[in-house]
Amino acid sequence: MIIGVPKEIKNNENRVALTPAGVSEMKKHGHVVYVQSTAGLGSGFADDEYTQAGAVVLPTIEEVYAIAEMIIKVKEPIASEYPLIKKDQLLFTYFHFASSEPLTHAMLEKGAVCLAYETVEKTDRSLPLLVPMSEVAGRMAIQQGAKYLEKPLKGRGILLGGVPGVPPAKVLVLGGGIVGTQAAKMAAGLGAQVTIMDLSLPRLRQLDDIMPANVNTEMSNHYNITRAIKDADLIVGAVLIPGAKAPHLITRDMLKLMRPGAVVVDVAVDQGGCIETCTPTTHENPTFIIDDIVHYCVANMPGAVPYTSTLALTNATLPYAVQLANKGWEKACSENEELKKGLNIANGKILYKGVAEAWNLPY
Ligand code: NAD
């Protein structure tokens, strides 16, 4: 198959959908890969590395779309890319159709085959192409939290791990899924005193088994949260209720119970946030302060570490991309239920219920 890798053009998107290692794997399977010049630069991969791995580097995005049977991307196409998409061209990328009606209509009209990373689903209902970004965001939450706890950045001025003779900081993690687990591990590794709260008792049991001694688990409820926020230095919001807005576990009036200079990192901000006062921020301007509490609410945290994020994402996407290239989308999806769940649009029809429901379109 002829595979095309365009450079991402969405603002501040430095990830790339295929690394030189991915190109080499595709070549091994007999495919031809065209990469747009500088597509990998933001993630640390120069054009030369792609050429050495066997790709053909093309100067423009137009040439990549024109030649490719399958386009592998990171983010959804933006309006200027719509005219480049060909009928029956396979696009394998994050789409998030339910949050963009114009994108849904554009892909239907173009007759593209849209396989969305975010809805590829395993039989245990986990989402293998979302997990890597949650892992990055969870680990990064502690790095950012530690930074914003510093006094010059308006934090409490406490070192997460303390030092001999001085107690460590207290970290509260709300939600013990992928983000929460990675955040708790990082905070514990730095020596903080960590509490993870979750609603699921089986999940708390599992966490209790695998976490080091400086991590406690607690049931998530209003009483426990109200008590724990009073002496927490850093709070990480990591809850998810699939398909719904995040619940506001910390409301505006609860902020006054917290220590001035405490930091909240609400990773769940992309689903509305689990701290009421959190609204999405950007890497250019990541924080704001309400009632002396530093709020960090960046909605695309992995974007700040494109090298790690690209490798983490492509580790997960490549095996699926190889199946699509080897078999074509129809055969690959009929033989692999996980991939089939990723099919959102094909032959001018919506094939994913959630997308049809979001825009009142036939399914
Ligand atoms: P996950 O499904 O693995 O974990 C969510 C956890 O929240 C589950 O264990 C669930 O039991 C728990 N939960 C639900 N309601 C709760 C409550 N009331 N109290 C405590 N726990 C509760 O999800 P995840 O992959 O860890 O993702 C968490 C959030 O982070 C999602 O909203 C995701 O979209 C977001 N995210 C954001 C970024 C970013 O850049 N900001 C990056 C990746 C993921």
C-alpha cells in the first residue's frame, strides 16, 4: 500500500504519526511510505532519518495527500486539508467527530474512510490508542505540579519529597485509572505522601497491591475529599466517566478550605474538569490563580513532550497501521474487532453510533 505521512498543521502540534522505525517496519511489509518534509522535526526526527529508513520525503502536503492510499496522522484534518482528501482514501488518526460537526460533514462529503484512534477498543473495553496519552499526562501532572509548587511560580514553596528532617508534600490523586496510577507512581517515586481516591473498590484493591508504602488508597466520596483537600499540597484531577462530563468533586466553595499556594492539576479538564474552577488553559499560559490556589488545566498536556508522546503513540498505533496496510481496511476490520470499532465513517455513511447521535445523522 502507498502510505502518506503529512506534517501536522494544527496549532502547536509537534507530534508525527510515523517514526523512522515505523517507516522501516512498513517497508519490511512491502509498503511504500511518503513523508512530508519536516513532518518529524518537532518530535526530533530529521528528514534524513526518514530517508535512511526507506521513506520518500516530499516537499508539500498536497503531494503527500495526492499519492497516498492511506494517510496516517495524529490530529483530525483541519479545514485547509479537506480539499486534499480523496474519495475512498483511508485516514487513520484521532478524529473526535462528536466534538466537530463540520469535520463530520466534510468527511462524509469527501467519501473518506475514517478510522479513529480514539474509538479503537479492546474486548475488555479499554481504549489502546488513548492509553499512551493518559500515561504521558499522568506522569507529567506531577512534574508540572512540582514546578508550580515553587514560590516564584506562586506555589506554597514546598519540595515534593521533603529532605531528611523535613516531611514530604502531600499529594491527592482523584481517580485511580491510567492517569491517576501514573501520577501516583511518579509522586511516590519523588518521596511525596500520596493518597489515591477512586469509586471502584476492586480498583483500590489492585492499586493497594501494586503501589509503594507511601501511597494510601481511599474511597472517593464528598466527606473524604473535603477532609483530604485541607492539607493537600498538590491535587491531581484524573477521574473519567466514559461518555459523560467529569463530576465536580471539588467545588468553588471548597477552595477556601485548602492551603494558600496549593496546586491543582486537573488532567480531566478535557472532559470538563473535576475541579469546578478549572477551565482549559494552554502551554503558552498554563496556569491561573483563584482563591490563592494555582490551577494548571492544560487540555493537551502530551503536546509539551512531543518526543515521548510520538514514541508512546506510535508504539500503540503501528501494529494496527500495519494490519490496515497489509490487508486493506475492509479485510483488516472484518478480521479484527478492535479495529472495526475504530471505523467511524466509510462509503459516505456514519458507522459509529456516538457520532451519528451527536449530530442527529443516520447510522
Ligand atoms: P480511566 O478511565 O483510566 O480512569 C478514570 C478513573 O476515574 C476510573 O478508575 C474511575 O473509577 C474513576 N472515577 C470515576 N468517577 C470517580 C469519582 N467520582 N471519584 C474518583 N474516581 C472516579 O481514565 P484516564 O485514562 O485515567 O483519563 C482520565 C482523564 O484524563 C480523562 O478525562 C482523559 O480524557 C483525561 N486526559 C487528559 C489529558 C490532557 O492532556 N489534559 C491527556 C490524557 C487524558
